[in-house]
Amino acid sequence: MSERGGWTRVFRIGVGARHLERDVDQELDFHIAMRIQKLVASGLPHDAARAKALERFGDLRTVRDSCLDIDHQRERAMRRTSYLSNLRQDVSYALRTMHQNVGFTAVVLLTLALGIGANTSTFTLIDALVLRSLPVPHPEQLVTIGDPARVGGLSQGTPRNDIASYPLYADVRDQTRLLSAVYASGRAARLEMLADAGQKEPEHPRGRFVSGNYFAVLQVPAALGRTFSADEDRSPGAAPVIVLSYGYWITRFAGDRSVVGRSVRLNGVPLTIIGVAPRSFPGDIVGQRTDLWIPIMEQPALMPHAPALTDRETSWILMMGRLRPGVTLAQARAELTSIENRSLIENSPTKERASVESNVREKPVQVKSGARGFSYYRRLLAAPLFILMAAVSIVLLIVCANLANLMLARASARGREMSVRMALGANRARLVQQLLTESFLLAVAGGALGVLLAVWGSAALIALTGGAQVDSKLDGRVLAFTAVLSLATAVLFGLVPALRATRVELAAALRAQGRGVSNAERGTGRFGLGKMLVVAQVALSVLLLVGTGMLVRSMQRLQTTDIGVARDRILMVEVDAQRAGYKDARLVTLMREMLARANGTPGVVSATLSENGIFSGTESGTNVRVEGFTAQSDEDSSIAYDDVGPGYFATLGARIVEGREFDARDNETGARAAVLNQTAARFFFPHGSALGSHISSDSLTYEIVGVASDIEGQDLRAKPSRRVYIPVFQIPEKPGHFSLEVRTSGEPGHLGETLRRSLASIDPTVLLNAQTLSSQIEDSISQDKLVARVVSVFGILALALAALGLYGVMTYATTRRTSEFGLRMALGAEPSNVLRLVLGEAMLLVIGGVMVGMPAALGAMQLVKHQLYEIGLLDWPSIVVALVVLGASAALAGYFPARRAARVGPLVALRDA
Amino acid sequence: MADIDVGLMRGTLDLLILKALTWGPRHGYGVVDWIEQATGAALLVGEGTLYPALHRLEAQGWIEAEWGLSENNRHAKFYKLTATGRAQLRTGLSTWQQFVEAASRALHAGASPRTA
């Protein structure tokens, strides 16, 4: 070719915007210069030739610009194509590598799936309970009034503002100007439903009493039939209808469209099903199932003996409203607080007004964003879930460290390939991209497997929460979380090895011909980094193991702590006599008859009763005046109280410290008597005996006849509060709900059914529910058990992964030092010396990890100390156990490579090198 | 021929460039030179208009460019035909041929054809 016009190749066309401009300028300059030369040759003077040349060329600037335009476009297209073809190349290269190392790939995918799956499962629950908004239009406009966790709350006595009475709700509804509407929602305790003709055994759906505007405020349309309208609020009993939830319609009525218009009996009252709520709306109570909604005006019909619509002393309602456009939460809070306070103060008896006023000032009503609905489980589980999230994040970090180590080993095995390719001109970014592609592919596949695992994992977690009904569907947010997590994982475990693998000193690597590694690399190279990763894994494991130990021990303390009663021998029977219509004299007769029946049952040591029971979730409080004690504040005169039957303390197993216990003489005709617990006695009578002094409440005065040891009544964690006990037969209004406490001679669980049947034979319409005290207590610490159990599982997983990492690194290190060991042995070292040498190095890594991990563990425990019960921040048993377990696993992980090193014969070692 | 249509002109110019390169690589000036000689300087409005066309053909992959040394030892950008460009030239020529024949038949017709 060079014959024609002397053409020879000089260099390839450069790339990049600056190159493009330079090239175009040079090309056009050349043209002009050639033309000038030609014209000069034909006889024109230079200047004229130049002018002529430019004239013949035309508009230089336009030509230059349009050339550049075309070139830029072309450049972009080329870059896109080359990027895509590189990507295709990298992916197929990565797939080939993965396919060639099936074992490696399987291990990587499995650990990734475990790590990502655990994180996704936990996040699913956090998302469902803590983060997600109600599936209604404009959830951000919703506000809750009251304590959103008290979804099953019911309180009789002093009016309150964490849950409201119906009249208080009516005041708020009628007076608010800043909310466009407010609905009421209250629990419907144990419903009995007969839905089919001839059905004998009633079912117990979970229902809520709601005001007629419930669906209107939430802006939820009916999926079938209609929802409630304002008609349902007109007058009690006027609209005997219900709306079913979609889930209940499907499971109980098999999605039968003809249920609309059908009549069911709830607590004996015929109600017509008028509609089904949409599938997307499971209710406003997050974490609990709602089967059906009943107009609140039906409450008197369904629960005839509880005046819950008119009584200002029956608090059971939570409210939710919508902000008018432009109104802020703070403005609404101010308005609602003043409405509630005014209503509570104005409706209180004159003599209590002062104390009500100070109460509402101290604890104003809670007005919060209602976007996430009401939830009991959110408050219960949020802290445990975040602890769990921390634990599974640590597991994932360990997984990453492990994988980074594996990738590093792989990359260094390919060190020569890399140096050859770089010597041949491959650029480093390109190689890093290629190595990262493999990490990304692994992470994406691991993430996908993790999502599958999470479907199962979140269901298992929900089962462990003991009762929460959580919609654990994998929605877009969860999938986005997993995707981001997987990509971050890939960067974490892929980037450093990829950078390390391509940072090869060319000459050194090429010189080291047959040997995989150069000496220069050993000191600071992959070996050092691998060790650092192991130290990090050990540190993270220490963190998790010490945490696990402390959580487990805290749970054990909770399970065995002395609560002041014989917790293993008590059976409790909840009695609801109110619904069956018992009150006053008939109620007293029933109580006495039940006590007699229980006491006569074989296997029963003694039986008593109380209004609240213990660990039942109900609690009463009151204000008292105590003879000889001057209250400094309102708080000073407040006291928890319970009205109890004869033999209460002996039956439960509490000690009488002073005076006497209640007995048969403390009846309607006996002198009014009271027993204080020790905390109350010490508080009111710091210097002398409480016996013989008087205590008055609700204008009745009782003589203190005894002091009993403290009984932890509701919460194992809480400090015992001041408490006064009054004989149940001496209070003016006997409780329609009460609890029988029965001390048994054997395992109380066996007696439950016998006793229930024997009591039911007195009057089958009275609702009974028997449970052992120990199971009630277990329920109250279920979230502690959940956290301890699940964190233990992840602690063990972390330990196994860290041991695996240590094993990998030590194996790798000893294999590379085979010749060194051979030499040592040739020079007279015993196998035991080599064994000790290698094990010593493994232990050094462990010690390094412990030094980093211990302070981190102690810091982390500081963060969760409110979850721990009677566990100090330096809990030596937990620490020692963690270290022993870790040391043992590390020794095991280090032993096998060490033994292999020690067994190598000197000749073999030297020859192989 | 100054009023020649631009669209027609562009297609024709493309063909001329491809044609100019059939004998081997040329730089832009060489292409201009050839076209001027071959057409008797009738077709180029300004010599500059050739360059966007060259770049466009390069982007289309019909020709490719490489820097080289010119006959007077200067850096110059040389263009040469690619295989696609060669094929394009063949189909372009035959289309152009048909177009010219059809157009000239019409333009030279003695009278408008009568319908029976």
C-alpha cells in the first residue's frame, strides 16, 4: 500500500474528546495546507493562496463542528458496545470459573444465602411491624389518640387518657376542629360465634368494636357488599350488622360471595354480614389478626352487663383521626390535649378534681402519627428485632470476611495469570471489573437463594414471636433491601481481593516462575490480609458469643427468679361472671361456691381468688390516705391494689412478715381489714410498725392487719411497687371478672381441665379459662426467650464460620510453608515442635481477635442493657464461656493443618518445594 | 449546476467518496482532488462539505480511518473502504443507475403519455 502516496501507519487513532478535537483540527489543517501548496505551485503569492484556499474550503467552523458532532456520537456508541461486550465476556468467564469449581461455588452460595436470608427474614419482620405504613390512602394524615400499644386495653375505675371511655371519645369527636373525623376502636373480648345452622360449639373470632365512620376515616372501600355508614352510629342496637375481613372471609367462609346478607349469632345476638373489607386492608392493628368489625353501638347488645358506652369509668377505646389539610401534628396535639383534659377534669367528682388535673398535666394524652396503625407487638418486639438485626448483620460481615479470604486465596493462585495479562497490556481496571463480576454474580445468586430462605425464615421467626400475626410477604421494599444488601456484600468481599490480585509486581511475579508466590508477597501480601480478616472474624464472633451468653443468662434468671410465690404449683382460672349477668349478692354466692368447689377438688391444696390475678395483664391502682403519713405529692399517695379472697397469701406462697393473713372473718360483716406489701409498709411507715394504723380509699377506711412479702405482680423486670390488699367481700362493688388462684400438690397443668369442668358444672354460661402461673410468666418473657434463642442460633453460626475461616487460612499458610517445615525437621525439629508452632500462630490470631472483640462486645452490651435482667455489664460467666468455646473451636480449626504440617516428611517437603 | 438538490447531492457525494477510495486509501484532500478531476469541478459547493460526509461514512462503518504520513511527509488522516463500504458502493451504484435512467427517460420524453 505504501506505494500509493507513501502511506505508512504511524499510530492508532486515539480516543477521548480531546483526541477527537485534535484529530479534526489536524485533518482540516492538512487540507488547507495542501491546497495552499498547490496554489503557490501554480504561481500565486502565499497570502493570496491562503485566502483562496480558505474561500474554496467554505465555512471552516461549521465543517469542524459537524465533524465533531458525528465523531462524538460515534465514540459514545463505540464505548457502549465495548462495555456490553466486556460485560458479556466477564459474565461468561465468571460462569465458567464458577462451573469449574462447583464445590467452591456451592459453599460460597450456601454461606451467602444463609447470611443474606437471615438479614432478609429479620428485615421482613421489622418492615412489617415497625416501618410499613397502613395500606390506606394518605396514611400520613392519620393521627392516633391514646397509647397505640394498648390495643386490648380495658380499665375500670379512674378515667384515663391512654385508653378512653366512650363518652370521652364522643367529646373529642364532637369538639375537634383540626381533625376532619375521628373513629373509635375497642377490643371485643372473647366473642362466641355461631355461623352455621345446627352449629353447636361456638367459634371465637377476633373482633373489634368500631364507630360507624371507621372505614370512611381510613378511606377503605368494601371489596364485597358495603362497609359501615353513619347509620351504624345512630343509636345502640339500631344496626345489627358486621363487616368481615378478607382473610376471615376466605378461611372461614371459603370466599363465598353469598355470605353478604347472611346472619350469624355473636354472643347470641343475630347480626347480618353486610360486606367484606378488601384484601389489601387487614385492619388497623399491626401484628394482630382482625376477623370482623362490629359497630360499637352493638356493644351493649353483645355484652349486656358492661356499660361501656355510657360509663366514663370504663376506658377501652383507642382513637384515630385524619388531619385536615394544612394542619400539623403539633397543632392537632395541642387541640386534642386541651379537649381531653377539659373533658376529664369537668367530668370528675369535685373532690378528685385536683388530682385529675395534676394527673393530666403530668401525663397528657399521647397524640402520634397514625401512619403505621396501632400495635401491641411493635412495642413488644421492636427492641428484640433490632438486637436480632444487629446479630444477623454481624453474621453477614463474618460471611463476607470468609468469602473475601476464599476469593483472596483464589486470586493469588491466579497471580501469574494476572501478571501475564497485565504485561500483555490489559489494564487494571478491566481486570478488577472482571474479578468483581464474579463476586457480583455470586452475590446475586446468593441473594436470590437468600430470599427463598427468608420466606421460610421469616415465617419461623414469626412463629417464635408467639402470637404476632405478621404479614411477612416479600414486598418491593424487602426485595430492594435484599438487592442492596447483596450488592454491598459483593463489594465487601470482592473488591479488596480483586485490587490485591491485580496489584502484582510484574517482574517479581514473572520471575517466581513455577512457585505460585514470591517471597516479597509473603510479608505484607495476601497472607497478612488473610490473617487480618481472620482476626476480624474472631472479633465479631466474640461480640456475638458474649452477647448470646448474656442474653441466655438473662433469660434463665428471668425464668428462675424469685417472684415471691410458689410459681410452679399455681393454677389460675379466669372467671367472667359479668357476661352471664352475675352481680351483687348472686356474684358473692357464685364466688363462695367456686371457692368451695375448688377447695374440694382432689389435688388442690388451697384455693383463693383476686380481682386482677397475677401475670394476667390487668392491674388496678388507687389513691390512699394513710394514717400518720403526709403525702408530699400526688404520686406519694398512689398505690397498686387488689381485692383478694381469704387465704390469698398462704395459697400463693407469700410470707406474712407481720400480723396476719386474710381469713374467713374478713367478710361483709367483719371489721374492714387491709394487708400491705413490704414495699408499701416501708414507704408509709419507715420507723415503726404498720399494724393497727388505718388506710383509706374511696371514703372507706381499713385497718392494717398484716404485712406480706412482695409479690411481683405483672412484670418480672419491674421493681415491686407499693401494694395494698383488701378483702374482696368487703369492697362495695364486687368484680364481675376475677381470677381463682389454686395451689396444687402436683404439676398444676394436669389439674386444669378437671378443675375447669368441675367449676363449669356450677353454671355453664360463666366463661372460664384455666392457665398455669408458670405458663403466664413464660408468656410475659416470651420476647426474651425469642431473642435469646434466635441470637444463640446466629452465635453458633458465627462461631462455625469463624472456625472455618481460621481453618482455611491456617491450611493455606501451612501448605505454603511445607518446605520450611521440612527444612526444620531435617535440621532436627520434632513433629511436636512444628505442631506447636502452627497452633501457636492460630492462637495468636484468636488472641488478636479477642482483644478487638471484647471492648466491642462490652460496648454493644451497654446498648442493650435494658433488655438484660440482673446481668452486670461485666458478666464473667458469659465472657469465660464465650472465650472457652471460641478457643476450643479455634484449636480444633488450627489442629488439622498443624498436624498435616507436622506429618510432612523432610524429604517430601523439600522435594515438593 | 449550483442549484442541485441537497438530498440528491448528499447521496451522490457519498457514492463519489466511496468510488474515490476504490483504488486504495486517500486522505481528505486526495478525495477532493479526485472528485474535482473526475467531475470537472462541477459538484463540490465548498471543499469543506466533504469532511462531514467522510466522518459520517466512517461512523456508518463504510470507511475506516488511520493516521499516516502523506506524500510530502505530513501527518494526514487516511481513509479506506471497508468490506461493507465496498458492498454499499455496489448497491448504491446500481440504485443510482436505475434512478438516473428512470429520471432521464421521463425528462427526455417527447410528449405526455396518452391513456387509452
